[in-house]
Amino acid sequence: MQLTARAGDIIQILLRFPQNHPVTVAVISEELGISSRSVQRELITVEQWLAKNHFRLIRKRSVGLMLDEPEERRKELFSLLQSQTAELPGVEDRRHRQNLLCHYLLFADEPLKSMYLAAQLGVSEGTLMADLNQLTPWFEKYHLQLNRRPGLGIFLEGPETARRQASASCLFDQATLRFDPNEERQTDEPVRRGHIRDIDYAIVSKVSAILSDCEKQLRLHLSDNEHLRLLIYLSLTVYRMQKGCFIPEEESIFSQKSMEPEYAIADYMARLLRQHFKLPNMISETGYLAAYLTGIHIWPAQSVDLTRRRDFDIHQVTLALIRRVGDLLGMDFSGDSRLLKDLEGHLQPAIGRLRAGITIENPLLEEFQEKYSRVYQACETGTDVLRDMFPVSEVSPGEVGFITIYFVMAMERKEKQERRISVMLVCPAGIGSSRLLASNLKKEYPDLFIRGTMSAFEIDCEKLKRDGVDLVISTIKLNIPYRYLQVNPLLTRQDKMLLNSRLTLLQQKKVQAGPESAAPAAPLSRKEVEYISSLGTEIYRFLEHVRIGQAPVLGTRKEVILHAASLFAESEEMEQEFYRILNDRDQMADTYIKPFHALLLHGRSSMTDHICFGYLHLEPPVYDRTQIILGAIVALIPDAPDNTVHTSIVSETIGALLENPRLLETLRNMDDARFIELLENTLLRFYRQTVSSCLKIPSPRKDH
């Protein structure tokens, strides 16, 4: 049978590992740059070819692959493999040829003739045209157009930023350097080995020294890959600028972000590069470098990000994205703190990449789209939130794929949570032996959900049922009409056997029941009824006390706060009290909200028995701390022992302003009627969701 080039590559990898050392499909997949599924398909050919030539391949599930042959036989296999693959038009040869072709086109100063390219690559013009057809989608991904014009030649057209992104990606793919963490980085080594072509070694060497100096002086924290990626981008920037190719002002997307920390880093780096290479000072180049830096992690992981304002933005957009995708999937992720943390950490650099138009490769994209198609589609639609809140034209499939996996993991955690066995511990007095039992249960059954402990005299079977308790575990004998098991606090061997049997049975019942067969919703508690009733009343009371006002010409931040306090004051005493509350809040932490270009002034006061909400429009704007203040959002709630309802309404309103640009626009246009209409729809939707949650009514599933 005919051995394919890829099958030959897999055998070459197997030969590198000792006879008793298994190699996983994941390792082969990573080395060849193909999916695990492609490796699995190719293994059929590998096994058949090896068996035909009397070589033994062992496949062990969850272990890996082993070429079970001694050293002498391995040498025979290597010789046979060399003779079989010598004449094959291998995948690696084609990939290498297409990489060369990318380089010729990306670094060409003029159109190249097809005859010249075919001669340089050692192929026919027909093969050259086939290679160009395969490369066209790759160039289009970077917004570059591949042109083939008779009489003129073959060339690329597109903006300078696109050419740099494509060139940097191509050069990075060529860099095969592996760093030793115990040694100083030698980031110019790829140049010595010919992996960064067309850029003079002297440029990369000096840029490497400048970058290392910046890392030390500015206390940056770059991984090895990020260091190499940034080295390539900076070297490419110097190379292009020396050739007179600059990023024009209209392509710089960081022009109004000079306050961001990345801009300061970019300015520092650009200044060093200008000084050494005698480059012109161009704000657009510095701005684009700043945008590039937002797409990689440059700060130490343990440090809080350097701008609280941006943290707030990322936090809010993450919440909005989670809520949007949850609605589309008919699931509630609001209680998953891990999803919030992990997704927020991903979105921080992702938004920078999207703003910069930097395309990210996702080798598992096809698997995500095929295996988790419903989740992927929900995430694709949900990323409209990013386009609404940031200057992002599109979210690439690669980014959607990475976002998808966070939600897939959250769904798996949620399913596991729903299937956990919930137990209540009981002992004579509710303390003492129950604590010992709880400790031993946690050691033996870490996935068990221990709801709490109670005295044998406090058992309420109806409440246990409402709370979803699957089993009562007691240290004494009970006489109750509820599932229970008596055990020793020390958990004897017999106790464990009984527990294993009972827990296995309960787990099977949960799996068989499934999420759609849940028990009927428990009746509302009095506290929940009071909350729902109060929420509906306060929403309409709140809407009646919204005030939008136009401020006179103000010059300082304190004047803005003072005028904001007067929006709801009915006396001089109230105005002074409201000013004190709002000013104290502003002094405690910066209340400036970047997406609003406004102050968010809020607090609690005993001088009001309802929510006071309003917007103060500033014309002209007030400039303070290098911030442009277009207005002030004011929110005061009663200073009462239980103000959960008031807090919920104000929180939902602020969230709506962030998620719905039209809502904020109506405030700025001082369109009271339209603002009340939009806000009423938002708060009533929040009310319905709250009622559904209390009544345990599942959200309708939506397939998109």
C-alpha cells in the first residue's frame, strides 16, 4: 500500500521515542500542527503499513502509542521509511514551499512574475497557481488581497497594518526556538538559524536588547512566546519604517487612549527605537504599538491591572456577555464565579486584539464548531455585546471558539452541580459529633454537598424536601418519613459500604430523572413573597422619581457634585446632606465611569424613603483629572436595615445603561419620556426574571 507523507511523519515521531515509552495522540497533533482527529484518521494508514512490513505498533487506550521494536529493527524501519518517502510530494514540502511563497509576496517591493516565483520554488507554474489558490483565504483573513495581473505580475494589496500582522504571523510560525527557563533568553537565535528571513540580523539583535531592557526597567512580565512575538513585531516595525512604509493616522486605533498604561509602555519603547534607528516620530506608530500591547499579557499575574476604569469596563462587559449567552442557551450562569473570573481574564487581552484587528489562530476551532455547535452559535450571537460596548467591527471565529470553551466548561460544572448528592447531617444537639462526621465525609466523599447540620429535634421533612436534600445522614437512630442513614461519626468500614451503595443508587436516579424531570417547584416563602411584592411596587415608584436636568456652566468636579445633590433636595438641609454623601463617595474612590464619560454618584441617606435617580447633563463638559465629564448619574437609596430591593433596582439600571447604548443616548439627549419607556421595559423584564427564579420556572430554550 502507498504510504502518505503525513503517515510517514507520524512514524518518524514514533521512532524518536524509546521502545517502552508511549507517545500520545495529543503530542503528535501538536508537533504536526494538525487536529487529534486528523491524527486518528492517519493512524489507520500507519498501522496497516507497519503491519504489512512486519513491524509491531501497540495502541493502549488512555496511555498512547508504542513502536514495540528493538534498536536494530528500528534502524531497518528508518531505512525503509527513507526509501518509501523519498519521492513523495510531502505535506511538509508543500507547507515549506507555501511559507517561502508568503515571504516572497509579503516582502516584495514590486509585483513578481509567476515565471520568477516558479523558478525560485522549483515548481511548475501550474503548481504555483495551485499554491496561490490555497494561500488566498489566509491572506484574506488578514484583509490582504492577492492580485494576479497578466503583464504586471503577482502582488498583495491592503493596509499597512494588515501587511504587518500577516508578516508577523508568518515570521512567528517560522520561529522554532525553545527557551530554557534557567538560562537567559537568546531571542536572536532564530535569525542565526534562518527562521526570520528578510530582516537584517543587526536590527533584530538591537531590538532584542532594547526589549530586554524595557522588560527590566518597566517591570513587564512576558512569557517566552509573547517575548518572541513582540520581538518579531518590533523588528518588523523598524524594517518597514526604514523602507518608508508607515501606519497612516487613519489606521491608528489608539489615538484617544494616551492615558492607558499600554500607551506609556509603547511610547517608551518607540522612543528607544527612534533614538537608535533614527526613525521619525509618528504618533500613529506609537498608537498602534500600544494597541498591539493590549493584545498580550504584559503585567505580572499577581498585580492588579493598572487602571481601575478599564477593570470596571471588562467586568461589566463580561457580565453582559454571560447574561446574553445564558439567555440564548436558556441557562443561568449568574452564580458561576469561576466562569466570570476565567472569561474576564480572557476578554482583557482579547478586546485589545479585537480593537487592534489582530487575528488569533484557534487550532481547535473546527472541533468546537462541530462538537458544540449550539454553544458556539450562542457565543457568536452573544459577542454582539462586544461590538456594542467597544469599537470592534467583528469578532473572529477563533475568538468565538475560545469563548465557547469557557461556556462549555461552565455547562459541565453546572451539570455536575445539579447531579451532586445533597445531604443534611443530624446529631442529638446539632453540634459536636456532626462536625466530626462532616470532616470525615469531606475526606471520603469530596463531591458530596453537605448542606449543613441540625439537631434531631429540629427536623422538618417538608423543608428538607423543599431544599432539595437527597439524604439525611445521622449519628443517631431517627423515626422520620424521609430517606436517612445512621452512621458512626468516625465512618467505619461498614458505614462506607452502606454509604457507597446508597449514594450510587441516588446518583443513578438523578441521571435517569435528568434536568427536565425535576421535582415540582416548592411554594414561595413569606420572605420571597414580600420581596417580589416590594420589587414591583418600588419599580413603579422609582420610575416616578427619575429626574433629568441641565446644569448651568460648571467649572469643577465639586461644582458638579454640589449641583447633582440639588436634583432631589427639598431643603437646604437635604442638599447639604446629599452633597456630603455623594462627595464622600467620590473621595473614597474615583466615581468616573469611562463608558458613560460621566460621574456615577451614589450613596444611602436616611432623608429619603424611596430611590432617587437622575442625570445631570453638562454643557459644556467639565474637564477634571484629564477626564472629560459629560454628565453625572445620581442614585440615592434609603438608609434602611433591609434595602435589598432598592439596591437591586439601581444595580439593574446601571447595568442596563452599560448594555444598552440607546438608554444612555436618551439621557444625554434629555429625552425623559423615551428614557422612562426604555427603562420600564428593562426593569419589567428584570421583574419577570426574578419571579421566574423564585418560582423555579426554567427559562425557555432557544436554538439559534
